[in-house]
Amino acid sequence: MSFYEKNNSEYNIESFKDVLESNKMSLTDIELALILNTLEYYHSHPTFPKFWGMIENHPVIHKSVIQFINLNRDYTDLLKGYLDEKFNLTSVEEILNKITNLLETYPYFLKNVYFQILAIQKTANAVGDSSDIFIAASRVKAFTLNNPEVDFTKIKDKMMVYSEIALLDKVDLQEITLKEIAAFREVTSGKLNEHELKDKRILHKYKSMMVLHHLFHTPGISAALLLQEVTPSLREELQAVIRNVLRCNLSTEYFQHILAAFANEEGSYQYPQLFAYLSKNADEEQLLSFIKWTAKSLQLDHHYYRALKVYLKSHPRSIWKNKGAREELQQISTGSFRKLITEVQNETASPAIKFFKKRGIHLSFVLCFTLVAGSGLYLVYDLLTDNKEKAAASNTGTAGVNEQEKSSLPEPPLEPFIRWDSESPFVFTADGQQQQLTFGQGNPNGGKSLVLKDSQTAENSFDLIIESEVSPFDENGSLKEGYSLYHAAYDFDKSGNPEIVIMALSQTFESFVWVYSPISENGNISLRTDITVKGMSTPKLIENILELIGDQGQSEKYAYINQQFVKQ
């Protein structure tokens, strides 16, 4: 039976205290052994912290014990419980204050491996658990010690690295803000590498945040060129992040970033989606400024003019409806831009104005004629009309060329979608049976009502319904002007029975998508609704993923798993 077992705890504590009191200046090897043996015996006992508390009251003994443990790591466990209790804290401020207190009081802790591990891990965990991870990380970066005898540099560097990793672990790139990107610039150590970041997910976030940091905060950098330097998959993800970040931060300063966010692999831009995004997130003044900036700064191609023309003519929030905006657009001096504005002006004019322009009669002359009708000045009218007839013939020819050029412009690729002619059924096969889907003039119900028929003439009708404030259908259920329907058969789960994808797409690339699965009930085929979603682009169908640009400009992905779509 050991000494500690022969005596009760109170006696052992008093004996321990006597040893400490009698050796305030130094310890013999026997006394050090007694202290260590006592700590080892009571290591798992509730009174263990009390023994360390008594040692703390004797600085010389405390230092001797810690230095011995530093040199003899077999005794490290005796220190763990003591330090674990010291660092039983949650906030970054509390932990940093505890580090300061311990190292200013007991600077020899700096050489203890377990103390170093706790300082790094506890700080990183507190950063990750903070309500504002960027403020927490900034406090770690700003942390210093006042004791000049303590070289805290190496531990501080490790604390910053692992605090940054904890921050990245919590960062949601789809929810990141411009303010947080600026904050990351201030807190990043710039020292992370693949050795430190064995987690590929964290490494991916780090690379993304570094690109965003340079994108928004490196003077003179080209957003488009910087995005071209990253991999296609990362570029696509960052484009979605930029669109989301700038929804509430649109200004001239970020016009090049917005443009880069809609760049495509062909070296051009997704202009229809760009104007749809701007019409939703920019006010009229910002949108007008953007158009003027592109006219001045870019070499514009027919894709741009076509998209801008469709937007100005057809979009419900088009700035063309604003007289002041129209006048400013008409002042843009570029020849091709003036031609575009003239076309928009002519094609959006009222039927009466179109008639008179076609006849070569200016509105001012019509008004003049109306005012003087019956006063004997018919000769003036005849002369004016005759003079304009020749110009009208010339203008008519020019308009014909413009229409021909316009019609020859290539339609954007929409594969695997096929435009749905209302007179032609969509034919597909389900469970070996041929099925036909019809809409509009192809069925008596018309509009958003679809009719599914099989080879036995069994019919099943249903409506294209989507929960949204806007709809591609009017109050009568007919497809609105400017919208077209498309269809595709796509096998998301490679089961051999493809799902049916239907899309209503506007000229400004506002899209409504329905996905149905053919199912057999009592020998008859019907369609089960799998997902309905609204976006600002045509959807991409890749393996089991449906991806499109959402209403807020962010990329949205839906994975088809176990016969249902799950948002990623």
C-alpha cells in the first residue's frame, strides 16, 4: 500500500503544503519527486486542480516543476489537466487574454509543447465559433505580447494560419459580401499552402478568396483577364459569387467585374443574361451608365446589339420607357449604336407613327396639315408628301436590309432543348410506349395546359404551374409575347427512362423550367412533377445536375438523387 493510500486526502494535502512551504527558494531532487508523485497519484482525482493551485503560490517551485516537465515529456499528462482548466474558455478575447497572462507570469510556458498546441487550437476553434469570424480573425492577427523577453513570433504565425483555416471552414462563398472580401484581405496571413491545407475543400475556398481579394482590391487589374487564369470550373463558380456580391453594390467602379461575371468560353459575353441581371438589380441611372460605359469602353459585337435591342424593346423594366434615358441613349455618338437606337425607336413607335413614317410623312407636317385643313393649303401638303415619297422608298429598302441582317444573326445554342412548335407534338418513349405531349394550338385547351397522349389515345391533361410573382403565361393561360416553349428528354439518373424537361424562355433569357418523370399507373403513363424553378438563363443539364443562374444572379444547382431534386 502506497503512502497516499495509507493516509486520507486531507493529510496528503497538508503534507504537500508543508513541502512547498519549506522550500520557497529551491527544490531538492527528493522534494521534486514527491511533488511529481503527488500530482501523478491525484491526476484523475477531483482535488488535482487544488494541488496545482498550491504550486502556483510558489513561483520558484512552479517554474522548476514546469521546466522539468518541458524536458521530460513523459510527465506531460500532469500538465494537461492543469492547462486544460486554464483554457476552458470560448471567446477569442478570453483566450488571448489568458495567453498574455500566462506568458507574462510564467514565460517558461512558451517552451512547453502542450501549451503551444492549446494556444493554437483553442484560438482557431474560438474563431470558427465566433458570430463574426472576420472580426475574430482580425483580433488574432493584431495580438501581441508586451513581454520583450518572450519571442512569440513562431506561435503567433501558427495561430494566424490555423485561425485562417477555421475562418475558411465557416465561409460560405455563395453568401460572401464585398465587406467580408475586404476583411479577408486584412486577416489573411498569405502563408497557406497545400502542405497546411490538406483538406481540398478548404484549399479551394482559400484559392477562391485570394482571387476575389485580388479581383476587388488590386489596383489596375483586369477582372476578365484574372478570371481567365483560373480553371474553368473555378471561373464559373467565381462568376456566380461576383454576381451575388454585386447585387447590392452596383456602381461604375464594378462595371468591369459585372461584365466579367457573364463572360463565356467563346471569348464573348452572355449579354441577354447580363441585361436581365442588371434590370433586376440596378436602378435606371445605373443601367443607363452601364450601357454608356460599354458603348465607350468595349468593342461591341452583334451579340451585344441584339441583346440590348431585345432588352430595350421587350423587357418590362426597360429604361427605354423613360424619356430622359431615351434622350441620353440617342446622344451616344457611335455610328452603330445610333443605328441600333434608331431601329428601337422605329420598332417601338405607335402604329400611327409607323404608318406615317412608312408613307414618308413627318408628324410635324401631319399636325400642320390638320391645323390648316380646309384653308386652301393642300398644295403644301402635296409638295411635302411628294418630296418624302422618294426618301420613303430609300428608307424602306434600308429597313429591309436591317431586318434581313437581324434575321440572319445566329440563335444562341440551347442544346439539348428543342424549340416547341405549338402545332407539333413532343414525342418520347416511356416504358416502351410512345407518348405525345401537345400544347397551344396542338390541343383544344391551349396555353399553359398540356395534353399527354399514348398510342391507345388515352389522354391526361395538366397545367404548367410555378410559384412565382411573374409568369410566362397571361391571365388567359396563353404564352405571353416574347416567350417561347422548349422541350428536352434527359435521363438524369441513367435509368433508361428519360425525364421530361420543359422550359419557357423569354427574349431577355428569363426562364421557367419544369421537370417531370414519366410514371406508370394501372398501365397508363402520367407525369410526376419533380421540380419547378425560375431563373435568368437556360439550364445546363450535366450528368444528374440541373444548373442555372437564379433570380439573384447566383448559380443554383439541383442534383437528381433517389428520384428527387436536391439543391446543392
